[in-house]
Amino acid sequence: MIEGMRRTLLVAAIAGAVLALPALAAQAQNPVLIAKVGYHNAYKIALRTPDGKLVQSIPAGTYAIVVHDYSKIHNFALGSQTENKRLFTTGIRWVGTKTYTVTLAAGNYAYACSAHFRTMNGTFVVTGG
């Protein structure tokens, strides 16, 4: 009886893993951008590629943006200047790592710390697909 239950649980676990593979593969296909803000409470914010290059121009498409927010006095907000629309923001008191999936159309984009937007900010261009 116990052996049969183990076999059933194993089959269920394998089936669940197989069903999850397409979703993981689709997520893995999105290019990744890495946002960092407030490391050691520094007044620094950046959006970079995985190899460390500052994002200045990228092609239109869907991206996974991994936000590393290290400080309770800063946050990371991303918006489209072209559409005058905020895409996402972390909380100022929030600290942690979160991944946002965003589809970026051609246009101008900006990111900033909401509390210190005059000194902690950056921009980039998304080019046609």
C-alpha cells in the first residue's frame, strides 16, 4: 500500500514538472534586464543587461526585468515617456527582489527612484521590432 502511494506521488510529481516546462521555457525566452537601486543606501539606480552594460537602446519586445531593491529609502519605478504611463514601481519601504514581465513598444522610457527622482534616474530608447 505504501509503495503504491509512493509510486502515485512520484508519477504526479513528474507529470506536474512536465506540465510546468512550457511555462518555464516561455519565461526563459524573454531577454532579462537587471535593475538595481540603493545598494548600501547609495543614491544610485541603474538598468543593465546581464553582462553589465547600461541599457541605452533595446529592440521592442517582452522582457523580464529583475529588480533588486536594496534600500528602505529608495524604490524603482519604470515608465513610458512616450505614452506618459507608469509600467511598474516597487514600494519605497520595500526591500527585496522581484521580477516583472513587461512588453516594451518602440518609444522612450525612463526609470527613477520616486523619492529622489531628480538625482536617481535614467532613460533608454526602445527601437522598432
